Amino acid sequence: MKRLGGWDRWWANCRLRCVELTFSDGHSREVAFSDREGWRVIHLNKVQASWTDVTILSAYPALPGSNAASDLCVSEAAFAGWPVAAQPQ
């Protein structure tokens, strides 16, 4: 467990609880996250879009007594897909 200043920085910051993904085709989807460390993989099932807007709807608070911060950071997000003509069947 990595610690900075004696506190686990994961728990000392706010964390994603729920986001809304809005796609260029007009569709949107809410995605909830469990409060645990690690990568999350979200399967979007054949969304055809050229861009995605991510809106944070809610967050888990920093743990009390953990030198708590009120910020929320997202370190990385990646979207993978295929050109429309090359989508797998």
C-alpha cells in the first residue's frame, strides 16, 4: 500500500461513485463504481459514437481522519472500439 505523509492517498481523496456517459449519437448511460482500488472495465455494447462526454454525478467522500481532501481525481480513461465498417459480427 503506497502512503504519502502516513496516509493512503486513495482513501484520503474523494472517489468516483457514479458518472453519466453521453455519446455523440444522443444516447447516455449512467455507470456506478464500487468503492475499491483498481481498474474498471465497462462494456458499452455496440455504441456508435465519435465522442463521449463524462459527467461526474456523485463521489465517495474521503474517509474521516485520513487527512481528507475534497478533490476528486481521475488518473486515466480509455475508450476502445472499431471503425463502423470493421465492427466484429
